[in-house]
Amino acid sequence: MSLTTFLNAMPGAIAQGLIWGIMAIGVYITYKVLDIADLTVDGSMCTGGAVCAMMMISGHGVAVSLIVAVLAGMLAGLVTGIFHTFMGIPAILAGILTQLSLYSINLKIMGKANVALSARNYDVLVSLNYIRNVPFYKNTILVVGIFVVVLIAVLYWYFGTEMGSGVRATGNNLNMARAQGINTNFYKVFGLVISNGIVALSGALLAQYQGFADVNMARGAIVIGLAAVIIGQAVFGRLLRGNFALKLLRVALGGIIYYIVYQTVILAGLDPDLLKMLSAVVVAIFLALPYWKAKYFTKPSVKGGNGHA
């Protein structure tokens, strides 16, 4: 792999990393804020892409298509929330049930396994073709970067409101939140709705970027989302620590790093069939680091004081 080849591949990796970084922000809300491992995202991301593609193919503008895609993702999150709170199904199983249902729903939305959404035929907002030789205001990296900045700003504002604080309190200490009179079931559902709406937005942008929506386009999305969250925390944890906005920013940057590594591995000649396994191994290692640090690299504290004569 030559340096020129590597540098030529970087703009595409950064653009795709930002798109998946938006998805990772949605994962962060459930995984870190709500303390729920939500597996709905493997389905809701595809739902966002499928709905956006079919809306644009039907003649609707990109703005309306994005909004409807987000609403579809929010509906998926609502279903998972109802499964979990109203029906008493454990959160992880509720996500699996919704994800499984969405596979069939996404097929029905598109009418087939995949649909084309070429930038040559439709007025898409982002595209792989908009990386080079386009006006700066159409550049995919700039456009998706603006989406990330606006999303972080809105979430920073929202989680500082009374409702946002309710979501954070529910995830931080469920029993204490209930003791304070907070309707934790409502905030669990609301957090899942917000999370999957963001994930669907990422799916809608990804469908435009790659030029098609596919029923398997988000397979393993939860692993990539967790990788971005964990890598962002590991790499930028000390540099970007503090308020909630910086934590979200490092998640987005984690998505970029993940896709730079992903692209580098592809250019190095690794069998593409092994990339999903590589993602799982990376996530497993970063999840294990705190445990290894505490077990093998932290000296145990000495209990008791000095002896007396």
C-alpha cells in the first residue's frame, strides 16, 4: 500500500466515519446515558435508509425524506420501548424482537432487497461523488460535519432541560429516580425514541452516500457504534473530557478513527470477509481494558494503620 493510495482513500473514510459517528451518538444515548444495550439499531438504521430512498424515488425532496426517515426510526424505538416497559420484556431481548421485525418491514418498504439512489438521478445531499471536484458547500465531509455539530448542539441543549435530565437520571440511578417521583418507564421509552431517530438519520445519509439502500446495510451496526463510543473514549477521554457536548464529539471522532483503521486494513489486503470479526475483536479488547487495568496494573490498597506498641 503506497502513501498516495492511503491519502486518496482518507477523505472517503472520514466522510463515512462521520456518518457512522452520527449512528454512534444514537448508540451512546442508550448505552451510556440510559444504560441499556439496545440492539434495535441494526434494524432502525436500515429503516432510515429504506424510507429515505423510497421517499426520494417517489419524488419527495431530500429534506422531507430525511424527516420521514427520522420519524420511522423513532417509531421503531417506540416499539422497543413498549416491548420493554409495557410488556416487561428485558431491554436486550426487546431490541432483538424489534430488529427481527424490522428486517421484514424494511423488505416491504423497498419491495426488494435493495434499491438504487444514484446521485446522477436524484438530488441527494451527500454522496461518494461529492468528495472531490465539487463546490465546497456540497462537499460531503462539510455537509455531514454540519449535521454532527448541529446534532451535538441540540442534544447538549436538550439534555440540560427538565426532560433531558429525567432521561439522564433514569439511566444514572433507576431506583433513586423513581424515589424522586420520575416516571422512569416514560423516560426509557423517550430515550429509545430519540436514539433510534438519530440512528435512522445516519441510515438515511448512508443510503444517499453509497447510492443505494440495502436490507443488510446496517448488519453489525451495534458493534460499529460501540467501537466508535469506546475508541472515542479511549483516544480522546483525557483531551475531550468535561461537559456532555465534548463526550458526544469524541464519539463522532471515534467513528472517524474506526473507519480510517477500517480503510487502512482493506488497503493492506485483509480478507474483507474478516472485517466484521475484526470489529468484534476491537470492541472486545477496548471493553476489557478497564478490567485488565484494575486487575493487573493497579496496586491493591493496603488496609489498616500502623501497629501500636
